[in-house]
Amino acid sequence: MDQVYKNILVPVDGSKEAKLALEKAVAVAKRNHAHIDLLNVLDTRAVTYNYAGMSDGSITYQLVNESKEYLSKLVNHLRSTDSFTDVDIHIRLGNPKTVIAYDFPKDHQVDLIMMGASGLSAMQRAVMGSVTSFVNRNAIVDVLVVRTSVQNEQVDK
């Protein structure tokens, strides 16, 4: 019996790897008649560190608005290019590792997480640790780490 996925989570961060994951997720969703939840997690630790507590809320508000704009562009692209409409956008504040691996899947009955191999530079991974590695090891649902295009071709980094 083939595994059928109904609710696919695709965390996106603006990276090329996240875009690959989204493209593959659409193909999987179409085959399975599944729903996609696009998620952008705003790392509150990075905001606190980068702005040293000087935020009066306006920085977070601006980041959320930029995230909404980014996610809306992705959805519009999916609708116009892929004719895919069964997608919702979500923005969460917190630690991306735990939000993606535990919190969001519990709240939204996710049965598959599809994400890019890494959206961070080597230096960022060394300092912060790879979100993808954490999710792959700890998620409460199946995880597919995307490294190739929809045609299964290697993509230049």
C-alpha cells in the first residue's frame, strides 16, 4: 500500500533550498490531493540579539509584514504557474527548530514535512545549528529533505 499524505508542511526562509522543497511539495501534493501549509518562522532569538532589546514591537511588526508579503508572493506564484490553490500561509514567532519539528505539526495535523537541505551558510550552521538536521532527527512526523529539483536533477548551490 502506498503512503498517502494529506497535510504537507513546507517551512520556507527565502533560500534557494526552500524554493526547491516547495516545488517538490506541490508535485507531491498534486499526486496525493493534499493540502500545503507554507510556514515562515521568525526566530525571536535572532531579533533579540540583532536589536539588543531595543524593539518597541515595531521591528517585529515590520518582520511579520515582510513575511506576509513573501508568503503571499509564493502563493500567487503557485496559483499562476502551477494552478495549485490548496495552500495556506502561516507565520510563527519562536525557535524554528521546535516550531517546525513539534508545535506546528501538532496544531495542524501535518503528516509530512518537506524542507530544503539547508538555508544557512556554513558559518551560520556552525553557530546556530542546522534547523533541517534538528527537524530530521526529532520531528513527530515523516520528513523529506529536498536536495534536487522536481526533475531529480542536482541544483547548483
